[in-house]
Amino acid sequence: MIKTGFALGFIGVLAASLYCWHLTGLVEKRFSGRRWQIPSMIYSDTTLLYPGRKIDWPSFIEKLEGIGYRESRDTPQKKGDYLRSGDGLEIYLNDLTVPGKSRLGFLALLTFQDSVILSMVRQDSGQPLPILELEPEVLMRYFGKERELRQVVAIDEIPVTLQHAVMSAEDSRFYTHFGVDPRGILRAIYTNLRHGAIRQGGSTLTQQLAKNYFLTSERTFSRKLNELFISLAIELKYEKDEILGIYLNEIYFGQKGSASVNGAGEASRFYFNKRVQDLTLAESATLAGLIKGPNLYSPYKNIERSRKRRNVVLSAMQKNGWISEEEMKTASAEPITVSGFQVYSQTAPYFLDYVSSQLRDIYPATTLSSMGYSIYTTLDTQVQAAAERALEKGLARLEQKNPKLRRSDPAKRLQGAIVVLQPRTGNILAMVGGRDYRVSQFNRVTQARRQPGSCFKPLVASVLLDQFTPADLLSNTKSDYTVDGKTWTPKNFSEQKETRLSVRNMLRISSNRAAVDMAVRGGIERVVRRLEPFHFTTPVSPWPSLVLGTSEVIPMDLARAYAVFASDGIQPYPLSLKDVADERGGQLVGRHMKIETVLSPGEAFLITSMLEGAVKSGTGRSLSRYGIDFPVAGKTGTTNNYRDAWFVGYTSDLLALVWVGFDNNAPLYATGGSAALPIWADLVSAIPGYVSGNGFFPPPDVVQINVCRESGARASGLRCPDAYEEYFIESNLPAETCPIHGKASLLERMGRGIKGIFH
């Protein structure tokens, strides 16, 4: 009987050993690979501050709160705090880590005058700061099916206070047992029997790790037995420090919306907006106290219950000899101050769809949801917020003015779109593809095909500047054209008494007849051919009406075309992605600049100069009524039956396109100047820091010459009664002197001679 028992015991031990050895191989295979599926994160661009920049305070505070800064009552003492007082702003900057640069946070003082930054200094040294960069804002995460948030942190970066706090709360004998703690199990059984309820668990940290990492949470004997063996296998294969490090990166700390907060690195950000390395003793104990019941002890749900649980952990740390009694009392007296959080929301959803489509061309979805990439975009959240508000306000204003525009069906409401670019880089600062993403995910910036109307006139004029000058005169009289065997007669939007208009005035007042005259004289086929470098992705029909914008375009294409005028003839590629970095910060995809020369600098400047005139005294002159007092070049556009209203305007720093219309082409009963232009003005007025106020300056190949307004030729000295200065490209100067006033008649010369004698 004894032999049989011994044999059975030996066989049992052997089987358990073999099973444990088998599990050791599985554990090693699992831990040697990728340990966690970490969602990739999409970020906005950083924000630059510098002396001379103007701040819109509501927008700026919204920006600070969006990246996790908190308002303080006194001088900020920790990273992420700021204090605004009088004409100053004290801000304790968070750490900044983006591809190519890294900076630890520090306390800075900014002084302002009339919302303009006067100076920036470091508080610790008084050193002036020429520039400050605020960290980017999280826009989106590519979750896998588990929807886990996690920032992996090495064990040597986790403060000892947090390690001791977790062990005090969950497994104080972690470094002395071998994965299973018999003493802890017996103590838990005794405590639970004494209270007649489950008050204490006997699982070690290793057992918790085994359960969380390899098993389900079901309460069965077989699951508990597997937990035991896996714990032994883990302890056989790995050192205690590594086991603790894996545990601290795995453990669940609570919920952020539909996503779980896992690991100490993510928890420190979520609860305190800190790197885990910067946690205080009290904060470490708070996090450790959460492990027992993250939802029960969350300071976001019940701060008093969280405080009591924290103090229990601090008391345990003191009993274990890891902190002194004085440290325990000091930390126990501290209030719990959490950072506050916003549940994941749809920030710039149309832009994120646009970015996601580009990312999916580079990376598979499984990579984006598991590899923990950091994806940095060009989006500026302040510009994006201003664009969204301007569009909603503008559309509501139009509906209020004209009840005919109101629709009860959300899917049929008046729509609009905005895209904002940096014309010289192509960086997309904002994109609003529609009125409400929840109702319609159709991106009208990148997917809609709409007639551009008069917004197309500057493009046609730009490719004919080798044949025409801004001073050349065009016919503004009624003319018939044969198109596909039929007679077509263009009409002006309103009556114009002038029978001839210069190219400049044609663009300024947006004359249809004069524009068609220019296109026909320049050669329609030639115009179509020369428009190809603008890279429109929709066809341009070779009809005289093309200059009136009858061929459909995609709004993004039109914005990109106008960027040519603002950037000395260079057309940038619209950029949404700046960098992609792996979880260690290694750069994967750099910034790709694809630019092409479409016009000469002189040609681009001439169009800009003429469009500046359109804003000063032409179809865009109402901009001044909205407080736009800095140099702007722009063009309105309105299509037949008022189906589309446009305004494309740009400064030396920024270009914004606004479109308004119905998806079903119903009439707007409004022009580009009355429907789209006010939205543009609201947008730009809300982002003063993005408009320098610098004007447009002619390049070296542009000169100014006096011309006669009546003839469009060089002015003949003082003989031309209405002469003005006009810009010309050196290679295309007026060939003749004014034929009307160039040669004085004999009678005129005699009259001047007699007049001179008497004088």
C-alpha cells in the first residue's frame, strides 16, 4: 500500500514537473515575442509660441486643456499646471517627445500685451526663450479588439515607491516566495472564515499575471490549477524584477470610456497626467490601491473612498519597512488631485478618415492596432476648432436669413466644407468635410465634385500671362460663340456699363464676358493643355465656358491650385502625415515633400496682385466689414442657379477654401460673397496667431510701369489723363506707347506753346 502510494506520488510529481516544463516552453514563447497589442496613436501637430505671436485666449485655453493642462490657483508646482494672471501666463510645460526632438518640462513665464506675446523666459534661470513648442494632442487610437490603452515602461523607470506600494497592496512577500505563497493562502482563508465573506485573496503577483496574461477569469478548479502551474513556470524562467515589470505593464487600472487603462505608465497619465517616473509617494499608493477594485476605488468616481484605500496602502508600506512613519503621515494628509480626462471623442473626423486612408496604403490594419506606432499629422486643433465653429455658425446664419434653406431631414440640410492649408508646405491645418459627421461621412473636401464658378477665372488667366498682361483690354460686350454646333452667349452676373475691361478689372469685378473673350483669344485647347500641371483629378472640358467654372472640380484640388499663387508658382502636395515612429521612437516614415513648378514667380505674383484688388474693391470687398484689415488675396465663386457658393482666400501664411451648397444641387439663393466669404472671415478672425499681416511682395522678374487706363498701353508722359502703375513681367512688357494720347495734334502743340509764352 505504501509502495503504491509512493509510486502514485512519484508519478504525480513527475507528471506535474513535465507539465510545468511544458508550460515553461509556452511561457517563454509567449514572453519572448510581442507581449502586448498596443494601439497606434494619431497626434495633431505641435504648437509653436514665440514673441510677437497673437493669441486668441478662448482658443488657446481650449488647446491647453485639450493636451491635458490644468489651471492652478497658485504658481504651478508640477508639470501640466498653468496660471493666468493679468498680462502674464505661468505654465509648467509637460515633457515633449516627438521625432527628432525631446525636451523635459520646465516652468515658463509668458507676458502679453493686447493678447500678443511680448516675452517668454524660463522661471528657474530667467533665460529668454525665442520659441516654445507645446506637445501634440491625441486625435485617435487604432484599437484592436481588446481596446486596451497601454504605455510600456521598463522596470528601472518605475519608481521604487510604486513598486513597494503595489507589493504592499497585493503581495508583500513577492521577493521571497516561488510564485505561490502558502502563508498568504492560509492567511486569506483565515481572514475570510473569520469574517464569513471573501475579504482577502491569496493570489501572488505572479498568479495574477498568469491569470491576466494566459487564462480567463472563470472560477473553476482546473483554471486555478493551471494558474498554479503557469506561476511556477514563470518563476522558473524569469527573474523577479522582470516578472514585476511585466506585471506592472499588464495590470488593469480602470476604464477610459470604452477603452481599458492597462499598466502603470498609462495609469499615471490617465489619473495624474504624469510620466510614471514623476509620481509622488501618495500618487503611487493611490494607483496601487486601485488594483484591488479599479472601478470601486477610482478617484474619478469616489475620491473619499480612493483616499481611504490609498492610506491603507501607505500604512502597509510603513509596516513593511518601506517608508517611515513620518512619510506615511505626510502622504496620508495629501489631497488626491487628479488631472481630469475626456472620453475618446471624434476630433476632426473627416481629417482622420483622410489620414487613415493614407495609412492603410502603407500599413495593414493589424499593424496599426498592435504595434504602438506614434503617427504625427499636420492638423492644428486650434484651426480645426475655428473652422468647425465658423462653418456651423455660417450655415445657421444662412438658414435663419432665408427659411427656404431649412430642411427637417438632417441628411438633406444645407452643407459646407472647409480646408485650410499652409500654401508653401502643403500642410493641411484643418479639414471640415461636412456639417455633421454623425449624419454623413461623405467628405466634401476630398470626394465632392462641384462646379467652381468664377473661382476658375484666375487659373485660366494665370496660364495666359505669356499672351496677356494685367493692363490688356478685353471685350465686355455681348458676343455669340458657336459651341458644338449651337450658339452660346455668355451673360454677366450683373449689368456692367464698360465695353472694355482690363484683365485686372475682369478679375476684380468677375466679368463673365471679358473672361470668355480672354480664354477664346488665348486658345481654348491651349488653355486646357496648360492647366494640366495644376493636377486636377477631374477633366476640364475644352469649351469657352470652362473659364466660368463649368467643369466640376474637387475642392481639395482647387485649394491646391490656388496654393500655386501664394507660393511663387510652386504647387505643394497636400500633406496630412508628418512622421510615423515606432514605440521606441525610431522614425519609420519621414516627411515627403513633393513640389512642382507650375507658374513662374512673376506669373503667380500678378494673379495674387489682381486677386488682392478683388478683395480691396471688387467682389470680395465685403471682407473689410468683418474686420479683415490685413493683406488678403481671394476670389468669390457662384454657379448657375446659385447651386454653389465659394470663397478661396489666402495670405502669405495661410490659405482657406470655403464651399457652401446642397448635396442635391438645390439653389442657395446666395452668392459666394454672401454665403462663403463671411464663413472665411469668421474662421480667420478666430486664429489671429496664424496671420502675420505681411503683404505680398513682387519677385525680381516683376516691374511697375505707368499705363493708360483708356488704352491699356504705356502711358505717354503726362499726356494720358488717367494713368496708373501696373505690374508686368519683364519678359512681357507693353510693346507700344498709348496710341490715343501718345502723339499730340498740331493744334494741341500750338496751344501748349502759346500757353507757355503767357506763363
